[in-house]
Amino acid sequence: MKLIRYFFQKRMVIILFLIFILINLITKNYKHYGINKTVGWAFDITQFSPLIFLFSFYSFLFVYGIFALSKKEINLTISIAHAIIISVSIILLENSNIGFLMIFNCISIIVFLINMFKSLKTHKVYKAEV
């Protein structure tokens, strides 16, 4: 339990790296999301939700990395919930369920912002264990 608490409170970036590796292991082929697809004068927004997921995932990875480097402690239960929501989003991304993926993207961003707000509000800094 102490190890789980350590990783989810102090090293959430490692959990996100493991999820990133899981994404790369599950996806056997890299999908083309239509960024450079020629569609006339209109934009193809049917594959917009996976792009939001990937952008938000890399943003989460970056911000959690900053929190790990600054040795800020984040909320345990919210971090576990956030990791579960990201994992469900990965499953939805692989099943091409775009409608539910967009809902889980919004929930993931909201949970992330709540986690960052609560961690900045508490001002807890952990000491490195030797």
C-alpha cells in the first residue's frame, strides 16, 4: 500500500509513462487521424476526439512531470481515479467509440484540473527518502 501511495501521490508521471507504453503495446498499427487529409475546403472533424485525447494525455504527462520535479504531493484518490479514466479512454480509443471517448476526455480534463487545484492548495512538499 505504501508503494502504491508513493507512485500515485508523488510519481504520477511514472504511472502515465506506463500507460503510454501500454498504448504503444496495444496499438499494433499507428492510425492516421486525418490531419493532412485533403477534404476540399472543409475540415474532417470526425476524428477530432482522438486528437484531443492525445493532446491532453501529453499535457497531463508534462504537468505531472513538473509536479514530480518540484516534489509536490498530489491527492491519492483523485490520482487513482484519473489513471482509471485515462485507461478507460485508451480502451475507447482502440474500439473507435468516439462519442464516449469525448465524454471521457472532458471528465479526464476536469479531474486533472481538480487534482492540480487541490495539490496547489495544500502546498505539501515531500522529502526524498534515502
